[in-house]
Amino acid sequence: MTAIDLSPKAARSGLGPLAPPSGDDAIVERFATVVWSHLIEPGDSVAGRMIATLGAAEGLRAFLEDRRPADLTPKEFADARKRWTPRVSAQAIGDALRVARARGVSLVTRADPAWPAQVDDLGPHAPVCLWVRGRPSALQELRPSVAIVGARAATRYGDHVAMELAADLAGGGTPVVSGGAYGIDGAAHRAALTVGGLTVALLAGGADRAYPAGHTQLIDDIAQHGAVVSEVPCGSAPTKWRFLQRNRLIAAMTDATVVVEAGWRSGSLNTAGHAAALSRGLGAVPGPVTSAASAGSHRLLRECGAECITSAQDVRELLGVTVSSGASADNAPATDDATRVRDALSTRAWRIPADVARRAGMALDEVEAILGLLRLEGAVERADGEWRLTRSPA
């Protein structure tokens, strides 16, 4: 077992620019938090209890010196040490910190203003720290926010609904959180980005690299405009366990979880279960009764008390968000506005957004948001800053 130096000098050297400007105790505590994130798998309740009782630094010393805390049974402590000891490596910790610095990944702990306090509802299963690529302050903007999750093998129906919900919500100021995966996750993230809203991706692997690799550009775009978050150190690989534990973070960090499409055994049902256990809002989008891709969603509606979600307005009601009097209960204004934008476009002539706004009698920012959504649907196309309706194939 490689020794871990918890002296203030070693802690400051190891953290480098991630070290806080405060005193030695805070620096050592922060470094100890980093060490813990290497030792444990997400959701380790024994580590959570030790840190809650003793603090990160003193709890780490107790582990390294084989001093059992009074609130742990001998078996709990012995089993935990067997799990953690093989991962004690000063070199691995140093390597991960160097990758974090190189990739611009920030460290957020409970001592930082950016810490999202809602994840503490997980109790001893809460993360010990969060690694953030992008804007850490985005984590403080997630009250309220919604998780939009669902099948990786989404249908066109599922993609369409996810985009509609995410664009409407994010465009109206409600952040959208998801897991960065193919299918529903990706559709929700893209729609939120298109309308200029805030979106946050929670990954099962390290925040330094995209997973899946096919979403590298999407993850980079999320990091540029919002935040890409993980509780495991840089360089960590996504595993089945980490995906399941990542789901608890998605549920905890948001005020409601909406499942758009989910098969009978979909991992999205795991996220929904965490949301229900945390007393967060839970909604599900109904699909065709013949669609296996919606079997899990229907199960949530039938057996788990999920709210039926048919529009962004339903989600806002789930969140308890007050909307302006200009929006009707059935969300008709969004549809009417999209129709007005379509009417202001042509299949032949290219038009700039300002011209479209003038023709539609709408504000420019509203038109730009709707154009982005119509582009995701394939209804319009863009070239050199100008727009037109997509021509139907001959």
C-alpha cells in the first residue's frame, strides 16, 4: 500500500491550482476528499458515515491507521478496508489530478459555494465531491430543474417528445439534466442547447472524457455552455455499477424526473425509483400501447403514481413552477407560435431571423428559439444565417 501524505505541504502540492486559498486545514481536508473519491465506488455508505462523523481528513487517517470509528461495527470496518486498501496509490491520485488540470476539470466539495446541497438528501450515499468540466456555478442554478431521461434505442416519437419538452422548458428558463447517452438523453441535451438554455450532463465515468464516444462533440458543447459532472475521478471508466449510481445523482440533483420512453427493464426506471425514494416529482410520457419502448413508462403510470406528462406545462406543474398568464393550460401558445414562424418562412426564399420575426409579428429571441426547435424536427434548414422551410422530396 503506497503511503498517502496528508501534510499541508503535500496536499497543496498535490492539488496545485485546485487548492483553496484558505488555511492548511482546509487544504488537507480538500485533498483528503480527492483521495476518498479514488478509494471508493459511488454511494459507499461506510465512507459516507466516516466522513460525516470525522471529516474527510480524520476519517482517512482512521482508515490508513486501522483505527475503527465507534459507530462502525468491526465487520463493517474490516470489509471496507478490504475494498479500499487496493486503491491506495499516490501515483494514481497524482495522475488523475494532472489530467483534471489539463482538461480544465474543477473540483467541487461541500465547502464550495457551487456545491448543490440537494444531493445531500442522499445521506451517507451522497457523493464525497464532484468533478466538473464547464461552469461549476451551473450547479447552483438547478433549483428548480428537471431530469429528462429515457431509452437509448429511442423511437422517432420519443426523440420528438424529448426535444419538444427540453426546448420548451430550457427556453423558458428551467434547466434540463440528463446522462449524455444516446437516444432520449442526447435529444434532450441538444434541444436545450439549441434554444440557449442550461443543460447539465451527469456521467458514469470521468468528466475528462466523453461517453459514449459518439457524443464527444455534444459533451464538449454541454461543457462549454453548462456543465459536465461526475463523482468519479478523471480517467475513471464507466461501469454498470457506476451507471446505476449515476442515476441516483440525476434524481437527487433535480426537482423532478420525467421518463419519456423506457422499456420494461430500462435503466431509466432506476432513476425514477431514486426520484420516488427522494420524494422528488416523477412523471412519465405515455406512448403507443403496442410499443415495447414505452412499456416501462406505462408501468410507472400504472404502478408507481407517476404523473402523466403530455407537454412542458405538465412538467412545470410537476415542479410547482408558476408560468406567465400568456400560456394556456394546454400549452397552445407554443404550437401557435411555431405555426406563425412556419407561415413567415418560404420553401424558396432564404430569410434572416429579423425578417421572419417581422413577418410573424413576434420578438426576435422567440423566433430564434422556435427556429432552433423546428430545425431539430427537420422542418427548416439554415445556411449562412438565413432560414427556409425544408422542401418536401419530389
